[in-house]
Amino acid sequence: MRIGVDLGGTKIEALALGDDNRELGRRRTPTPRTYEATIAAVVDLVEGLEAELGQRGSVGVGHPGSLSPTTGLIRNANSTALNDHALDVDLGRALGRELRLANDANCFAMSEASDGAAAGLPSVFGVIIGTGVGGGLVIDGRLLVGANAVSGEWGHSPLPRPRDDERPGPRCHCGRRGCVESFLSGQGLVEDHVWAHGGQQMPDARAIVEAAAAGDPACAATIERYAERLARALAVVINLVDPHAIVLGGGLSNCAALYERVPELWTEHVFSDRVVTKLLRPKFGDSSGVRGAAWLWRP
């Protein structure tokens, strides 16, 4: 049995998979505010699943940020309670076993490459477009972590080929301006809509997506700008990595228009006479991250 844990900012979810990849059980709990309480919550979820199912499992954990190869501590996590802690050591000690940890976007990519939308393809880039923007790269079924443990962090690269009205770009939470994330996150979409349409307020990105689908011209224009920027950003990924498929995840992956428009728009930015990379919807949706954490222990 393989147990995956998705350590999110608002909830922690644990999922048990059998050797046949069938779901055996699932539990979730709100994410505590402190580091110590977070460790205890993960232990309760894992041990609760094991007691329910009557067997002990391997444990993989998907988390925000990454473990620094230099310090061994979590860095860059938007769940700030995790930062500057040795999560692998502390959680492994609390559970009494070896763990495997990976960035949550990497877990999403692993899930969709293993038995999800891109199963069987040699190279897969998994994209998160939601509260933040991240990614993960799977080659021949294995995650590529990289020398600095930042493989796939395309969200903190500059938006490619910026227009004059896109410079210097919005301020990103990382402290820089003009990052892909500052344009393509859910909040970035809302701020762009307000800027472009005279302060017309929308409650969130989902409302803009739904209004665009219903024919609202201002929201449709916002989604078109978003699709064009996403196309530019993903074209750089294709030029560098040339994946067989890109799978979208996160809340904005539910925007149906992106799957048609982005491949139409990225063609002029990709250094090839033809672009055969597939842009795919996720098979497992919000469950992909926790499944990918379980997949860190391959059968």
C-alpha cells in the first residue's frame, strides 16, 4: 500500500492506493497554523488510514516550496510555517519510517504522467495555474528535480516577449516584477481584468472564466489576453524541454477556452515548423497532487 499526503495551505489530504492503483481510503483535515501542529496532523491522517485499512504503507508527501540542497530546510513555501524546517527529517521521525517528499507541482506532474492524462508518454510537463504558478517535469516516468531543486519553476521566470504595456510588470510575491506567476495566477487574472476594463470588479478568477463562457465581452477579452500570455510562457517550455504533453492543473485549468486557444497561439513562438505537443486536461483534477505523492513510491 502506498500513502500520499498533499500538504496544502488550507487542507491536508491523505490517500491510500493499492498495488493496482485503486483508491483504498482517503482522509483530510484543515491545515494547522503552526509547524508542530502540522506534523501532528499528518501523523494522525497516516496512522488513521493505516488503522482503518489494517496495513502499513509507504508515505510520499507533496508540499509547497522545496527542500534546499544546501541547508536541507524547506524554502519558498507559501505555507510559511514550513519554511526553515527540515520537514523530511521531522516528519520521518514522527512516523518512524523513510519518506519521499516532492514539491506539490511535481506531484501533480507525476500523477498525470503515471496513470493520468499523459500516461505512457516519454516526457510530460505538469503545470499549476491557480493561487500560484508552478510546474514539474517527468521524463521516462521519473521526476526531474535538478541541481538546485527548482526544476519546473517556470512561474518565477520573466514573462517572455513582454509588450510595452506589460513592462515592468506586476509585483510578484517573490519580490521581483513581471514574473509569469504575477500575470498567470488567479489573482493576476483578476488584477489584469480590473486594470484593462476601467475598474470593473469581479470577485475572483472563476467568476471571470464563467462570465467569459457566458458571452461577457470584457471577460472574454481578459481570457484572450490570459491565453496569449500563457501561450508565450509555455512556448519557452517547449523550446527548452520539448515535452510530448503539457497537462494543466490548478483552478484555472477548468477554463475550457485555453485548450483550444493556447495551442493556436503558441505556434508562432515555438522554434519548429510544426508543434505536436499536446495540451491536456488533468484526468484526476484536484486529486492529482495527492495521487502523485503516493506515486513517489513506484510499485
